[in-house]
Amino acid sequence: MNRSSKAAAAVVTAAGILAGGLLAAPPTAAGERVLWGSVTIPPGRDGIVEASGLSGPALGFGSSLTLTAPAGARVMGVPLTAAGYRGEVAADGRTAAYTATSAESLWETRTFPFVLAVPADAVPGTRLDGCVLRLADAEGAERASGGCQVTVGLPSPVLSRPESGVPLGYRPAASGTAYPGAQVTVSDQDGDEVCVDTAGADGHWNCAPGRDLPAGANRLQATATLNGVSASSEQIQIAVGSPTPETAPAAPVPPKGRGELRER
């Protein structure tokens, strides 16, 4: 972690949009505190980290706020379009910066978003080290520093069965896809566990309740968990109380060649 070098320096806060909650770093020997934020981004996806909460004297024209991407990640964009600031991403994607283009530009009055991309082969649950924020004046002298915590998340699982709107038996089978190796838990509308399975190497999983579900309308949702991170599917509406097509008795098939008798 980088902490501000002077007790009177401004404080930088990195706030995660996708997974929030500010984390306070331990105070330094001088009694300073640096606020940290976090963002969770699934493998192969983009997420946004915001820098905000700056305090201290206005730095004016030419001052800049720079983010250095953590190991393995890239900065993909600087989407702020407010007047008085110019955003730019380095060609290698390792850094990006906002620069004040007027003397009236005040860093503490806005939030500054940076788009980060996590590689597709990143392992869910790992934290990517080296995310650094640095605020400098027009001469390049550092006025504040901080960082952000980037955690590799999980892609949301898919709950593809049972189908919504189809009358179901009391123990409907569930199935879908999730990140390989993730534990998948299916829960009902009350948050009670319905069934559990582990996604195979191909990502597929399936399970069936060990108890009857209550009759009537209900909702099911699948939650995948791996290495301390989790993600949930969309909820599906179900109606319990009728046999499923798989368990309903088949209609008798008349013998071949026989049908209704016709009058002669």
C-alpha cells in the first residue's frame, strides 16, 4: 500500500461500483489514515473503480490524478466527460490519468471513474496487487496517494431448469451452468437451501431437492461460490404442486391398428 507522505496531504478514496464498502487502512506512524475501496470483477470482464473524496487545497491547472493498474489487469477507459478535466489512457494500458484543464478544477468536488479489465484466465477469489492512485500538482510533486483492492470475482451462474411457468412436482430437479469447480446452491424464496452440486469441468451442474417444496408459487435462485467469492443467477418464478412432465404418468397409447369403431 502507498500512503500519503505528509500529514496534511489530501486523502484519496477508491470506491468500487461493482462491490463497494470503504476500507480504512491502518493509521501510519504520523497518525494519518488512508481510505481504501474495493471492486470485484469476474474473469474476462470490465469493472469500474472510482477515485473520490479528495480534500485539501485546490491544485488547479495541470494537476493530475493517475491510476496504475494492478498486476494482470489493464485500464480500458476514463469515462468522465465533465468540463475542466481531460482523461487519457496510456498505450500499454498500465496507467491512466485525469488532468485538470482549468484553474477552477477542484478534485474534491467529483468522482473520477477508471475502467479496469481482468484477464480471462484470472482465478476467482484472488486479489490483484499493485493498484495505485496518485494525485500530483502541475509540477509533478505528489500531494496524495492511495490504492484500490481489485478482487477477481465469479461469473454469474445460469439456472436453466426448472422452466418458469411450468407446473412442477414437489421435488423439481434443477440444473444449469457455472464456473468449473464452483459449488452451486439453489435456494427458494425464503433463502432456504433446496439442493447443492458442484459444477463439473464443463461447467454443468444439476441437483434435486431432498425434501418436498411447499405447494404454490415460489422462486428459485442459484448461487455459485469458489475461493471466497460468490455470484447469483437471476431468480425464476415456479409453481409447485403438479407433477412434472418427467414424473407424470404417460397417457396410454392405443394398440396399433385400433381406433374408434366406425358405424357401417
